[in-house]
Amino acid sequence: MEERLRELAESRYQQKEFLATLFELALEEQWFDLQHMVQHDMAKAILADYSYELGKDYLNRDIFLAHWEDVIDVGWRTFCNHTGLSRDKVNQHLRRLREAI
């Protein structure tokens, strides 16, 4: 992952209000909403801004496809560091969510 993108992702995912909202969703067992915020809302916003910074318009498809998973990984890592939940525990919740759908 390129350094500027990593910095942008870490900065965005570490916003206090965003982390507080994610924490509340986890406490309320709202894993669908939590997953959506980490993997869709914030990741797309980060990649859109990064694309724009590079002069490639908002949410360039190539940038999106090349970096989507790396950005999401930063999000989950930040969430785990903030909440103290292990990545395995988070993955268990997400797996249950997928199985329920």
C-alpha cells in the first residue's frame, strides 16, 4: 500500500467520532452496520479522496480495485486496537453475519 494512502486511511479511521460510533455498534451487536461503515462508507470515502488527490477523478476504478482490501484492513486493525477485540473475534462476528444472510 502506498504511504500516502496508508496515512489517509489511518487518519480517517482514527477519527474519535467515527471510532465512538463503531464502538457503540459493536456493543449493540450491530455487526451489519459496523461492517458497512468500515468496509463501504469509510473505505469508499478514503479511496475517492485518494483518487482525487492523484488527479484521477473521484473513486477511480483501478485505484479502488487495487487498494480496497488494504484500506479495509487498516479499518479493522484500527477498530481492533481501539476496542481491544481481537481480529479473530471480529472475523467470527463477520462470518456469522455472512452465514445468516
